[in-house]
Amino acid sequence: MTVTTMSSREFNQDTGKAKNAAEQGPVLITDRGRYPHVLLTFAEFQRIAGQQESIADLLAMPGAADVDFDPPRMRALPKPADLA
């Protein structure tokens, strides 16, 4: 993994270069000597954030209609909350 550093001015002048560099690793974007921003690919962001696909995404995937899914029926209803 390659870490690239560029100033915010460089980033504004050549975002394509920053996006290409993000394919190799994080891009640290400096602003007056500080690191307020990091550019990542979306795949890397998902990996770091631990995000998983939503149930809607999984149901919309190709071939989802062919998956057998027969969950058991609930026999008893949950008890209402006692808010007293």
C-alpha cells in the first residue's frame, strides 16, 4: 500500500491524479501543514468501516429469486412494553 500526500491546492488542480493515487492507497490531503482529509476508494472505505450490504441490496442481486428462503412463523406475539 502506498500512502500519497498532496496539498489541498494540488488536489484542487488535479483531482484525477488524486483519484489514481487512491487506487494504490490512501491520499493524505494537507491544509496548512495539517491532515484534515483522506481520500480513499469506496471499496477501501467499506472495508475500513465494516459496512455490509443491506438486505435490500442482497434481495436485488441477480439470482435472488432462485434462493430458497422459508423462515419459521412466529407462534407467539411479543409482549407489549410496560411503560408504567
